[in-house]
Amino acid sequence: MNINATLLGEIMIVFILVVGALSYYLGRRKTQTPILAGLLGLVLSIIPPFGLVYLVVLVLKKDVGSTSEAVSG
């Protein structure tokens, strides 16, 4: 079975961009520094398991807005 390195590279680039975009989107809701969260997700997604674990951590983290609303309300 032949594995095309170009196809593998393209899949890897798409994965990195998707994880980076999802990290930024989740970072907007879950952190106060969404750009840093997106960049960290982009860097960690170079090794796919680290990128997926980072996304799981962001999903499980509480929203930034919900803690301030609970204190004031």
C-alpha cells in the first residue's frame, strides 16, 4: 500500500488549522486571552494527541462570563 506524503501533509495542515480555529473559538468564551489560547492550540496540534487533549481541557473549563455573573447576581 502506497501512502502519499503530500496527502498526509495536507491532512495534517487541515487538522492543525481546525484545532487552532476551535481553540480560538473556545478561548473567546473560556479564557481572557483568546489569541494566546488559539496560538497554543495551533502549536500543540502539531502533535495530534496534544491538540485533542487541549481541546478537551478547553471544553471542560468553565466560561469566563459565567463566574462573574454568578458573583454579581
